[in-house]
Amino acid sequence: MPEAGAGTGTDTGVRTGFGVPGLAHPLLAPAEWNALTRPGAGGPLHWVVLNVANGPGVRPDPHCLEAAGRLRNAGVRVLGHLDSAYGLSGSGELISKAHRFIDWYQVDGFLLDRCPADRAALPEVRRTVGALRVIRDDAHIVLGHGTHPYPGHAEIADQLVTFSGPWSDYRWSQVAEWTADHPPERFCHFVHGVPGPHLEEALRIARWQGAATVYLTDRTARDGRTDPWEPLPGYWDDLVSRIGMGVSE
């Protein structure tokens, strides 16, 4: 496969849409959550992650119930956020949280964030995903590796996050050759710190690398104290219009 920076905008057949990895709590970011369900403003949303309090919280949250309900009524998948902590979170703890997500918020699936990516972790990840599918057999499962994992992980879940990081790394990144054996719908890229003038370049890299689900934002992680995914990007409407007009097709 070519380097990510290669490509001239030629149609690759990739139909790009958004995966929103972790907006702030609806009480803290009401405008952001409202923007996702504003008629004609949400764009092609593949899914939105709900993270109440590092998971589902200890009791149903009315603000999250309302936000999740509005998205699901609009036909948008809502995924519960489960933090694997690179394998340090036990499977039992994750499954307990998944049950609460299903019971309280009727989520459509899960983002297994900080998922371990090596070959040795494969059996445990497979067991965890299998248990999640017992809870809901049609659950949409996204493994949030943030990097290219051992190829066997692709056989376990619906989607893999194969890049999560800053624009300074993304613009020079390379795609793993084994990803060419799978359709673009299987891969997600999350990129923060993308300057507005580089939006089209970032979309072109995602197409060239074969990732159909993206999240691009101008927000940055400042000294590890700010989560760049919590607010919507400042150019959200522009980004939506680019994909809505077929720029990324």
C-alpha cells in the first residue's frame, strides 16, 4: 500500500462517515449533543459513543438518557464506552458495565477503548467480545486499539480503530498492508489537532488508507489535561458539508 500522504483525490470508492468517540457529558456540552440531531446538520453519522462516567455510571443519568434517546430516534447508533485499559480491566468488570449500558440506555453496541493490540491479547479480547454479543447478539463492536493491531483482531469485531492521535503523526502515517484484505467499512481513524486548511488532505489520507469512519477535529490534547474528543470541532459544519457534498467519495 502507498504511504498515506500519497494520492491525488482519485475516487477510491470509500464512503466516509463520522464516528464520534466521546463528547463531554450532555450537561457540560448540550450544544454539541444538540448539533448531532439538528436536522440536516449531523451528516452521515455512523455512531456516537456515550460515556456517562468512565462507563455507564452507577445509576441511570436522565441527561444521558435523553441524549441517547434523541440519537437513536434519529436512526444513529449509540455505543457504550468500555475502557479496557490495555487489558488491565477484567472481563467481568467490562461485562457488568455493558449490562448497565444495555439496561439503562439501550445502546446498540460498544467501543472497547484502549484495547490491547498484540497477538497475546487475542484470546482475552475474543472472549470479551463473545460475552458482549451474548448480552446483545447484534451489538456493533468497535475495538479502540488506536494503532494497527495484530491482524487476527480484525476477525473479532465489526470495526477497528487503527489510528488515534495527532495530525502531526497522521499526515505521515502508513497503513498496514494486511488491511487491504478488508473493506474500508471495517476501519476508523480519529485525528486531533487538524488545522482547518488541511481538512481535505486529512480526508484524502483516510480514503487512501481505506478507513470509512473518521473523526477529525481542530481540538488538541494540552498536556494530557484536555480530552480533544469532548467538544465538537470548531469547523464541524464545514466538515459535515464536505462529506455531505460527496467530497470524500
